[in-house]
Amino acid sequence: MGVDTGDPRLPVLPPTLGGFKILVLRMHELHIKGRNPEALRAADIVELIGQLTGDAPAQRFATQTRMYAYIGLGRLQEALASGESLLRLHRADGAVVDEAKTLADVAEVLIRMGRLDEGLHAVARANTLLEQSPRNHFRYLSAISSLADAARAAELYELADASARVQVDGHPLGSPDREAGELQRAEFMLEWALRLEHIGRTEEAVARYLTSVRLIRPWVDVYRRSGPTADAPLATAVLAVALAKLGEVDEAAGLAEPMIVATRERGQHQEARLAHLAYGIALRARGDYRSAQREFVAADELSAHAGQATQRLIIQYELGLLAVAEDSEAQRHVLSALRAQAQHLWNRRLERIAMLRQARRRLELEAERTRADEVAMQDPLTGLGNRRCFDQQMALLGSGGDRRSNPVVLLLVDVDNFKGINDTYSHGVGDRVLVEIAHVLQVHCRRADVAVRFGGDEFAVFVQGDLNTAARIGERIRHTVASHPWNEIAPGMRVTVSMGAAALRDAMAANQLFDAADRQLYAAKHRGRDQLAA
């Protein structure tokens, strides 16, 4: 498989790095081939280059790849740390689809760590964000793929398959992304079939084995024709297990046995585990029970290393079938116990579906409360924050909630001679003036700044920055207001604003900050209005 073949969970390659782009491509290729130790080393190099060149997208891509490599190696705590750092960056950027994707990745890690309630809440949150996102977003299908993997980790196969179908259908036939999506869905189908077999739903299991073969065999044939450089062990291993389960043991063994040593040497644990499983099933069917046991035990060790409880159950079930094959009377109780355990876990899977619904409902209620709070904090005329919002921001300052390493400045904005505007042109015109000024504030404030109307013609901006930054923002606002075509609203009307700014200092109370900004506002008016004092 060449570098153009992408894992759909990975982000679109950053269009930066210039001459170093080949390193990004190489890092990407190493991960999708399951060569995770090498991918980690490549991620370190890409991240260092990104830091030296100021290339933030490359650094984030390196962190994303590192997280996936850690997952593949079973280093879940490190994967979680990488995922949480990415989440903070995406939320700060307001990148909703990226946030949904990383939330799903974090959910998968949490579920594998046994933190099921947290993981399902993250799944529900990711799903909700994606439902609110445009499907034509360039990262949407990648996020859907991550959601499918998280659902699979929780054995929510219905959600996993529905998500994988969206991923497959979203790409043209024969494309690398379609290939990755069909491989992902084939893997889901295989695991679903294995679990259905455990609880005696054999016909449903066979149907899914057949679907897995139908999805993956064409791609394996492509890889064979492409020669050894294609290097697609996961696809080959998935096909081998499905064929072994369908009784095609010779072909399954022929696919699985040659790849075991190579995948283990390269640290491709998932691929090696499936190859051991397929080869063990084939050997058992041939009556070579001792060799089959060796393969199943090797697969079980790899499953334990990766922290995948479902995979361990699958291997232990195959060991139970082996025990029955060796001595059906003496060992039948072993298989019976395994089936009871499998049924118990399947019932718990159904409980997870209910838990996911509950998590979705909690999110809906939280969203309703948030919307209600936003309405309560919003000035109905201008759409800015209202007096309640102003008081909340001041309380945060007073409690030290905003005393981070980043400085904060309070910028007060007052419309000059506003009473005269109302008296001369009417209160309706005065309201239009306030709306236009609010619009100017919204345009010139940054994402982190908070603009409010806390009185009749009194506005405030909580600027996340130093006094010089606040002064530049204030001057842009003042100039824009002064040059606005007010005569289009009322012939002959001219509107200006006066502003006062003060920075929050150590040990300064919120009311002291307001008094300092208000003194500067008074100075600006005293000096003739239409100016900023800071």
C-alpha cells in the first residue's frame, strides 16, 4: 500500500511544511501500515520541525498520529494524554468537526481503559456534534470513521456499521478513502460475526462473515497484483479469519501463516493477533490441536497487551472450541461456561445501548439549559451580552477566575450625546444607532473577547490581552463608528463614541477595575469626546 492510501481516521495532510512534506507523508504511511514504533519516531521528527518552523498544523498532525500509534501499541494512558491535548486545541479554535473526531478517538481509549461511562458520554457528544455539522466539511468523513471505531470498542456494532457505511458511501469507487472505509467495515463485520457466533446466532454470523469477505477480497487481490511493496497485512488478516470461519481453511492458512513473523517483528499487534487467530482456526480444523493451541495462546497474549477485552473473549472462546475438539465429553462444560459468559457480556452490550441513549438525553438537556442561559444573558436589542452577562464577567474577574497568565483589559464604550440623538431624531433612531454600534463591536472583537451592553448607551468589552492590544481594538472601533454613514439612517446625524480602558492588575478587585476604566472614560469625554483614554 503506498502513501496515497489513507486511514480515514487520520486528518487531511497539512498543506504546509514545504520541503519537509515527505516526512509528513512518511509518518502517515508508517501508521496506516501498523508500524507504530516507527510512526512514533517519525512523529517526534515532524513535531520538532513544526515547532522550529511555526507550523501548527504539522504539530497537530504529529500529535494525532502519535495518539493512534499509542493505541496500536496498547499504551492507552499516553494515547489519552495526546487526545486530551488535541481536544483543548480544537476547542480553542472552535473547530467543531475536529473536536468531534478527537472526542471519538478519546472515547475509544476510555472504553478500552474500562472507563465506560466516560467513554459513552464522549461517543454521544461526538455523535451530537457531527449531527450538527455540515456533511461536506472536508474532515467530516474522517470524524465519522473515528466515531465508528469508538462504537466498535463499546461493542455498539449497529452504530459502528452505520457510521462505516457513511464513510464508505462518501467516497468514489476505487479511491484510497473508499478502500480504507471498506477495510474498516470488513473488520467490524468480522468482530460482530464472531460475537454472534458465541451466543448461538450462527446464521447471522455467517452472513456477516460473507459480507466481510465480499468487502475485503477485492482489495487483497489488488495488493497481490501490486507486489510486496503493497504491504497490507490488516486486510489480509481480516480475510484469513473470515475464510477460516467459513471453512476455507487451506486458503486461510496460506494467507495467515506467512505473515505472522513479519507482523510481530514490525510491532503490528492487531494484524499479528488476527493472523494467529486465523491460523489457529485452520490448524484446529486440520486436527493439529497442539499447534492450534500455540497460535491461540499467542493471539491471547497480544490481545491482553492491547487492552482489548472483547478480543480476549474471542480468543478464549476459540480455545474452548479447541478443548471440546480434543475431548468433547470432558471439556464440554468449558465451552458451556464460555457461552454463558459470552451471553452475559452480550446482555451488558445491550445495557450500553441504553447507557448511550441516556448520555444523548443528558446532552440534549444540557444543550437546552445552555440555550436558556444564553437567552437570559443576551440583550434583546443588540444581541450582545446584557447586564447579567456583564455582572457574571465581573464576578469571574473578582474571584480570580480570569487571572491566568493572559492579561485582561476592561474597555468601556459610551455613545457621545446619546440623549441628544434620541431627542432630535427619535428613540427608534437611537435604537438603530445602538444596534449598529453593537455590530461594530462584534466585528472588531476577537473570539476570546466578550462584548456587552450593560446600560442604555453603555457598552463594555472584556479584552483578553494587554493594554496595547485593547487600545488597538478600541481605536479601530472608534474610527469605524466615526466614519459610519449615519446620514443614511437620519440625514445630518453624526455619531461618535468615547472609551476608557484599564488593565486588571494583581490584587485588584473587580470594582476597582471598573472604577479605573470609568475614570479613563470620564477623561476621554472631558478632553472632547470621540477618543480613547487608557
